Amino acid sequence: MSEQNQTVANETQEQQTEAVLQIQRIYVKDVSFEAPNLPHIFQQEWRPQLGLDINSEATEVGENLYEVTLTISVETTLEESGDLAFICEVKQSGVFTISGLEGIQMTHCLTSQCPNMLFPYARELIASLVNRGTFPPLNLSPVNFDALFMEYLERQQAEQAQDEKPETVN
């Protein structure tokens, strides 16, 4: 009977040392909205061209504490005239407690899972800013951060394979 209790205690201890990912705080770190061609931009036909740039960065701020910042920049120009309608940039950040992960798992967590949690907040803020500029609604599509992470890994592997190729002498 005591062996069973010891086994259960060991399993419980192993479960407690498993991966932990907890949100401590989510906040707006920086926000910018610029519409330099108002009001004459509203006199043109609204056929926008949207430029979208998404980046994330992570910083260790304490033991098992990480700040992750998701930066989304949207630049919209009108198709025919090329006039700039608006530029919107949002830096949505969060502080996360992360433990029990190492190496590629930690990288995946910081570059995929955390930005995935921040994205809905940034998307809503961008939609609100564009609405306050009295532009037509802008609803950004969901982003597959796991796919972006896989593309990053493939690029890293291709670069490593390229670096390992012996040079040929002509």
C-alpha cells in the first residue's frame, strides 16, 4: 500500500514540474494612428490596398517571467491615386509566467502561443482606431502563428544546410 502512495506522490510531483504558461498582465505598450490626407481622402473612391506587417519579440524580465510584444502595422493606400489613407501601429504586450520548457519548446511558446493570446486584443484595438478615424471597418483575419513558426524553423534549417555545404573551387 505504501508503494502505491509513493508512486502516486511521484506522479503528482512530475505533473507539478510540467510546463506552465500563465498570463500575468496584458497591456498596450504603444499605439499610433495617422491619417495625413484627411479630409480629401474621403472624396475618392474607397478601393484600399492594405499592407500588413506582424512581428513579435520576447524579453526575459524575471525568473520564469517574460514580456512578449506583438507589433502589428497596417498601412492603407488608395488603389488608383496611391494616396495614403492611414497608418495604424499597435504594440500589444503581455507578461507571462513560463516554466518547464526549454529549447525549441520555449521558443515556440514565446513566438507562437503568447502572440496568439495577444492577437485578439491588438486586432480589436486596430479595428477601434480605424473606426474612430471614420474609415470603413477593418477586421483583420486570424493569424496562424504556428504556421509562421514552422516557416521560421524551415528557413533556419535551410540556412544551416547552406552554411554546411562545402564550397567548390573552380
